[in-house]
Amino acid sequence: MIPPLLHPGSTPAGLGPRQALVIGAGLSGSAVAHSLALRGWAVTVIDQAKGIGAGASGLPAGLAAPHVSPDDNVLSRITRAGVQATLQRAQTLLQRGTDWAPTGVLEHNLAGKRRLPTAKLDHHNTQDSTPESTHEGSTQASAEQVAAAGLPLGTPALWHEQAGWIRPRQLVAAQLQTPGVQVLWQHKAQTIERRDNLWTVTDAQGQTLGQAPLLVVASAFDSLALLQPLPGFAVPLNPLRGQVSFGHMHDLNDAQRQLLPPFPVNGHGSFISGVPTPDGQSGWFIGSTFERNCEQAPVREEDHAANQLRLATLLPDLGAAMQQQFGPAHIHGWAGLRCTLPNRLPAVGPIDSQRLPGLWLCSGMGARGISLAVLCGELTAAWLCKTPLPLAPSLAKHLAAERYIHA
């Protein structure tokens, strides 16, 4: 079900300023806040953290890269639109080379899991004839690209031209600085309820943190505790823990440096180098691990070992050369909780238009928050403001949170 373009819980244009509350100041929440503020909304973002990057959006570095499939399925088409939206947002808000770079990404096609469509496909809907519906930008990797990655000639690999690395924390910070957005840090939303056509957010002491006709919950897995008490809520949000291992470039010797690929490589995890670490020094990154149904995110030594194996599988020569970099004297780690849904597609829009008018969700990005959050923020704003959708309606319906009402 596609949400109404202007939801009853929103304030129509011409009747005063449109106001919204957003719970969660990570990739999803900041994207929603930015997209609404650009359209004239006054947005208050509420977050329990002391500042930016306390949750999964604190990932030091990650990739915006499309998913591909032989049948160019819904996930592939949506992630392609999402990557395009993310790169455009980065171009507008971030500093190239420091906060992000459109490097392209080589995908080591391990076990032949990723294949491009063999021909341009007809998706049986003229509304799908939009840029995100073609697979241009992803091709078979050339022999030169495979060699540059340090892989043997003939290694199956794809090249994603429309892709690159991003530092999520910098994107979040830039989106939250949009005029019209204010952030309440160190305020934990404990309960939400609708009072007199306004959604009210209160803390554990019963103090009101904010009221507005529109409330968008975008606090990843923490969304579940807030929403579960409400009648009819049935979105099956699940936690997904991930750990990234990283080190500093200055710790690498000349032989190791010569093996570094000139662009990010993904496939069995992702490897990125030449990107600033949290302390500002240039570094390299490998990850992430995937641990489902885990609600805590400590950094673990065994996950450094798992990431070392990832690197050895993804880039065997580099992995062998960098074994010592995973020792305690050199290795650093970051871990966080993502939020995922069974079909790997986010839940966006009203949760239940009839029973919970004005309550919206933007969550369930899983491990694709960098690629999907900007798109989902734009989709939220477009549905609310009667502006053109950022992707075909036939694809947007697959993201609608109300798809779970009768699940």
C-alpha cells in the first residue's frame, strides 16, 4: 500500500508552519529531517546520545554501492536509486576526498553470487522507465581493474561506476545542520502517545520532549521498544550487530602499501583504504561482521579475527601481507547495531493510517544504511508534500511500512 500523498497527521500547506518530530539522529533520522526541512518543515530531532555517531551511524567509513541480480529484482533497483540519491547528497553537502569520494567500487564476485542482468529487462510497468530501472553503471570488471585490485587474471568481478566511500558521521552532521532542524541531544524518548491530534513524546520522568502532528520514528532497533505497545504494530524489526576492523596507513610498510587497491573492493565484506579514521589519521578498513539477534555491540577480538579472514578471502595477497596488522599493537575496532527486516527492504511511511494517524516510520536499513537512508528520507518527504517521488511508485510500494499491517 502506498501512503496518501498528504497524510491526515500532517499540516497542509497554507495553514501555518508544518511541524514534525523525529526520534533518532542517525543516518535515517537526519535524512528525514533534512528532506522535510528543505520543504519548509520545522523539525525537532530527539536523540538519547550525547552527540553525532553514537549508534550505527558512527561507522567510521562505508560504501554506497548497488546490489545487482540476474533478474534486476526490486532490491537491486531500489538500491541503485538509493546509491544515486546518496552520492548526489554527498556532492551537495560533503567535502570530496575527506568526507566521501565517488571512486567506483570493484566487487569480487565470490562464489558467483552476483550477476548482471544479461539484457535490458521489461518490468511490466511504464512507470519503471526511470533512471534507477536501468543497470547502467555496473559492468563486468576489466582485466586492468582486476589487476589493479591485486586479484589474479580471470577473477570474476564486477565494476560499479556509480559507487564510492562515505564517512556516515559526516553525512549525519551535515544533514542535521539544515536550517529548520533542531536537535535535542541526551533526551531519551520513553513513550509516545497521541493527544488532541498531536503526537507527544515523553521521557522516563514523564516530561514532554515535544509535540507535533507528525512523528517519524527513525531510531533503528530502539524503535521497537517505543512502537510495540501501540495497537496493531507489527513491523518485525530485528537487530543486526556489525564490527569493522581498521588500522592506520602509517603502520603499513612499503610492500603492504604496494598491494593496496586504488579503489574500494567488496564481495565478502568490504576493504577501503586512504580514508580518515575517527582520530583523523589516514587508515584502512575491513568489515563488517554480521551477527543477527544480538542487542549489544561491544568490540570483540574474535571479530577482528573474522575480519582478518574476510580480507584474506576478498584480497588474498593483501590479506597475507597484512596479517601482522591485526595484532593488538595495530588493530582498532568499531561495532554497532543496525536494524533489519526479513525481506531486506526498509519500512517507510505511515505505520497504520487508520489507527495511528500521523505516526510514521523510517527504519530497517540493515547493512545498507549508507545506500538507502537518503532515498528513504526523500521518499518520506515526497509522500507528505505531494512532490514527485524519488523512485517509481511501483518500487516505492515495496518500502511502505503499511505492508506489514496484515502480515
